[in-house]
Amino acid sequence: MTFALVMLLGMAAGMSQTAYAEGNTTEITPTKTSGTMTITLVIKKEISQTVTFKVVNGSWNDGTTTDKTVTLNGYEGDTLTLAAGDIPAVGNKPAANYKAGSWDTEPSASTAITGNTTYTYTYAPKDSISAIVTFKVANGSWDDGTMGDKTVTLTGLEGDTLKLTADQIPAVGTKPADTFKAGAWDVTPSTETAITAATTYTYTYAAKDYTAAQGVIDAINALSDPADVTTANKDAIEAARAAYDSLPEDQKAKVDADTLKKLADAEAALKAIADAGKLYYTVSGDGQDHVIETGEDATFTVKRSTADENTFSRFSSIQVDGADVDASNYDKSEGSVIIKLKAAYLDTLSVGSHILKVLFTDGSVEIPFTVSKAAAADPVPAATQIPVANAAYNIPKTGDAADLALWAGALILGAVGLAMLKKRKQI
């Protein structure tokens, strides 16, 4: 080791002086007051400390994530401290769902480092945020038919921008209450609007400009379609016509042509039903007779006077003599509608006349039929028996003409039988 001593002039005997060598501190102490002076050099030991910096839940500001270390060097008695540039910049690069955090112990250039030291910077998790959005409807219903408030809870983490999605905004505008029409939102909900707090949107249907003409229009629009008109619609159709006819001319002019056509078509359909005489009638099967225990079903066909293609779809049920008939006791099929009463059911009915009533959603038809028993077979005559005890009294007397005739007939029949048997054998 090489030392460069600094020579001090004017030192008196017995005096001591500190001199410095390169990188070391040396104490110089004179040991004599005259003559040769002895100088003793005492060398101080080197010291070193390692400081480690760690980051959790994110990165250093330079984008790296690995530990950073700094080594501090000095000599015994020195105070080792960090320089400002030794402390890595951090806090700007949290991982997803985290935010700026803090050091476990704040590193400082004024803090003495007396041993190996670790500082850890931990990014903090973001706080959860939420906002409730409420939708209200007034003077009508949502398009799904409900009327209650609808709510959506938006959730996220601090720093997020909360927004509605399209499917969270309820459909509305097609179901106003009576005397109201499509309206508007107080503030139109949008998927682009940031929701920063609890928010309420209200859709309000607007009141109709209600006039006498509008009342007639509503009444006509409420009528069944002409293809579905039945006698049950008669009163409503006639009331709509009377209401229109009673309007003053300026109000009649407000009823559009399409609405008037629907009324005229409904009247025409009603007239066609009246012209047909009745809505439903029997095509076949009325008046038939069911004979008990023959196993035969009874089949009836009913047709509709107008729009017969709807006959089957409008079938409801049947009754016999006013009592409902369970569906297990009959079959039904299309064309127009065919009802087949099962034999097992018919056999339970009393002998005599009955009425089958076929019910539809818009009418009915009654069909008469009868139930009877099979005719009794003629009794087979009992064979003539001749008691043995009295046999002697039944032997024909000689010369009895009646008995002779009977015997002659028997002989002739026997001869004929023998002849036929002989002929069959020849064949």
C-alpha cells in the first residue's frame, strides 16, 4: 500500500499531528523531543452497506420490475447516506386494478445507513365504485308490458368510467295508457354518457289531443279483424258505426280512410254471417242411432258458415244433454271439425233421444241422436219329448191318416237326402 505523507513544518517535540494519506486517515505522533522522530501510521478499515429497493403490484417509473440495489462505501467512523439519485422513481406505473401506493419506509438522503437495508414500494389496490341507474315510466308501460321501475347497478374500480350498455336501457314507447301516445325521456339515456353518481331517467307518454273523432277511431281500431268477426262482435260494430254517424262533418273528416275501411269490412263480415243464417251447422251425423254393445262409434261433422278454416281452431268442448263430456270419451280432428263419440261412452247413455252440443269460442250447434238396444232374437222352439212311460200312447194307430201323412213326408225327405249324398260322392 502506498501512502503520500504531508510534511508539517514547525512541529515542536512531543507534539502530535494528523496527516492524511490517499484514501486513509493517518495519525502522526512524535515520540522524541530531539533527534530523530518516529511516526506511527494507523490505517482505518473500509466499510460498505447494500441498499435494496423492491416494487410490488406494478413497475418502477422506467418500466422495469426487478429489484434495484445501491452499494454505499466508506471508512470506519464515516456516516453512509443515500444520494438523491440512488432512490428509484416510482408511483406512475401500477398494475391493472392498482393505483399509486407508498414505501414501507420512506428512503431519504438524510437517513444514515448503518446496515444492509431494503425499501419496498407497494402499489395500492383500487377502490370499488358503483352507481345505480333507475328507469321510470309514466302514463303507460314498458314495451314488455310491465310498469314498475327498472334499476341497473354499474360497478367498477376507481378511475373507471361507468357507462350503460344498450341492453340495459329498457324499450319503451309502444304501450301508452288510454288517451296517451308515444312520449319522450326527460334526459335520453345513452351508452356514451359517463355515470358518475346515482341517476334516474323517466319516460313520459304524452297526452293525446283527444277529440270526438279520436274516440271513434279508437273504437274502430279496437274491433276484431274482419276475418275474425263473429256474432259476438255485433254490438261493438254497430256502436262504432253509430258513433261515427253522429260526428259533425268537421270531425268525420278527421277519421282516416283506412279506419273507415276497417269498419265497413267488419260490417260486411257481420252481414255475411247473418245471410248464412247461422254460424255453425251440421254437415253429417245428425239423427243417427247408436245400438248398444255393437262397438260402433258415432261420428258428427260440423262446418262454419264463414271462414271454415277457423272451425277447428275455435273448437272448445262438447256436452251431451247439458253435461260436459270428458275429452277421453271422444276424438276430434280437422275438416271442418269431426267429433267421434266413442262406443264405450255411448253404451253408458240411456236408451232414447239425446242432444250433442258442440261448443266453439264464438258459437255452438246442437245435434240430435238416439241410443237403442239390439232387437231380441226369436226363441228356438223346444224339441218334442215323448215320455218313456207314456210312449205306448203316442204310437200312431193303424189307419190314422194324419200320422200316415207325417210318416210319408219323412220318408220322402230321407230319400231326397240320400240322392243328394250319392250325387256328391259321384262328383
